[in-house]
Amino acid sequence: MVEHAVLTAELAREIAGETSRIVGHNVLITGRDGVVMGSGDTRRIGTLHEASLEVMRTLEPAWHSAEQARRLGGVRPGMTLPIMLDGAAVGTVGITGSPRQVRQFGLVVQRQTEILLREAVLLRSKLARERALTDLVRDIALYDADDTDADAIAGRAAELGLDATIPRVVALADVPAAEPVRAVREFFGRPQDVVAEMAAGRVCVLAGPPGPLDRCQRLAVALNARIGVSDPATGVLGLRNAYRDAADALRIGPFVEADTLVHTAGALRLHQLLAATGRQTRDRFTELTLGPLRTEPDWPILRETLIAWAESGFHLVRAAARLHIHRNTLIYRLDKTVTKTGRTARIPAEGLRLYLACLTDQLEREPPRAGPQTWKSSG
């Protein structure tokens, strides 16, 4: 029944009280059964307004003089009109006063009440959809094939109008805003975008095309939000894995890319793999590989050099150009690595081992807090 879904006692009291103050006459609202749900005169709430029963039967307005009102239970002189919503009567609205005085207000009050109820329907529908979308995102994030039916989740997505064939990027953002979901929807408000708050200030976006990464970039700059972004994915399992990738990127990214707000999982795959290794194993690997090199005052520069050396294919010219240094400076740094570790970075196998140890060392740093920054690509 529409009445039970929309015309609540709280809403009826709010509308009746506010309308009574505006028109200067007492306004009451009843349900389909003629019982007063809201009234400017709160003493009438819960009583039977007998005139409303006839109005509900005929769906026509009724006027009652003082003499007519005396013959009906709970009725005072005035006017009673049906409240119509989507072609169905959900109750009545009554205005107290002589029929001649209140006639001019009758249609206005009726229409205003119907408008407010229609807005309540739309708001409830919107809130119900938002709850359904949030539940959907949570179920995708926590999907376990042993406990949950992927087809059931996909079916719910289809009922919500989501096209399962569209590749979506999962973005997980820490948003320092009073209303984070509303703020994120300024950038992700397209029909196939899904926005849900997973925890206080942490918002998940299942972003359809076009330009999800570009929108993440603009969101990060506008709201000073740190964001982890997955590769595109489809299907329940694919999106579950993408959610985990985005969460890993958001967790690992600040250790590796201090001056970046948007962290892409694709740029952090090796770090993601290393982070999945136990802490003790990582610590032993870096200690055995890097030894005293990490105690050198210029260790951050040496680590940057070894990373650039490996990612440039162990090529002097390319690595020097990437680091914006002279080749002799690069050679000096590589030689220092040999002196401190006994490992020759120019031998690819040793260079790769040093490279992985440097990436692991990055994960042990204290991540910076997000502050006013300019977005810088992580790829």
C-alpha cells in the first residue's frame, strides 16, 4: 500500500504543523482509515475524523458548516480533500474554518501536501537505491565463491540497471570531506558509476567509461583525496579482485610514491607481490642483500639509483638520463654499492636482487600523510 510506504505519522505531523503555520488555519492529515496522523492541533492526533471516510469513498472534496460538523465525530467546520498519489488516495487533508474562509486555501493545501508526499516517495526511492548499491559493493568486495552465489550478486546488479558487460575501474578513495559520497559524486555521477561509502571517509567507486583515471586525478586534486585505482575488470570475481588491487594500491602507494595522490595498481604490482610476503622474510631478505648500505647517509639516493638502474634495463645512458645525472656519477654510485654489499649491480641477476631489496625497503618507510599537493602520475 502506498500509504504505509509514504504517509508516515512523522511526515504527516511535519506537513500538518508547517502548513497550519503558513495558512493560519488548523490543518490535519488522516490516513485511509480516517484516523488523524498529523494536526496543527496536536490534541486531535489519533482521533477519528469521520468526514474523511466519506471523502475517501467518493474521492471528492467536502465542506462542512458548523451544524454539519456537529453531526460527525471528530469534525469541525471546514473543508476536507483527498490526498492523491499516482492515482491512488493515500489519505485526506482537512482545513478548519468556515467553508467560505478556507475554500481559497483548500486546493493549494491539497496540492502542496501531494507535492511533499511525492518528494518523500522520490527521496525514499533514492535512499533505498543507495542502500542497495552500497550493499552490492560490499558484497562484491567480500565475495567468496564458497559462501556466496556470484549469479545472485550479478542479478541484483542487473536489477539496479548496471550493465555487467562494461569494464569498470575500482577506485578506493580516502576523502577528507564532511559528506564524502556527495563530494565524490561530483566527479562520478554517470548512470553506470557506482559510489558507496565503505567506512568513515573511505569511498569506493565502480567507475564506468569514459575517463575513469582522469576523473580520479581531478577528484584527488579538488578534494586532496588519496586514491588507489585498479585495472578495468568485469564480473563479480573480476571486480572483487579489482577491489583488492585498489585497496593494496591505496595502502602501498604512499610508501612508494610520496608525492602522488593517485596510485594505480598496475604501477605497483611488484610492491604488491613483495608486500604479500611475511614481514620477517622481507626483513631478512633486505638485510642479507643490502647489509650496511642502508646505514649510509645517502641511502635514499642510492636506492633511487638502483631502482632506476634496473628499470632502465641496466643501461648506463638510459639510467643516467632518467636520474638526470652524468654517467660518471652513476658509475660512482654503482661502485659504492659493490663496496658496501659485495654485490655487482652491473650483473643482471645481482642487479635484480638489489632492485627487489630496494622495493622491499620502500615498504618499510613511514608513509607520508596527504597534504596540499599537485597530482602527479604514478605511471
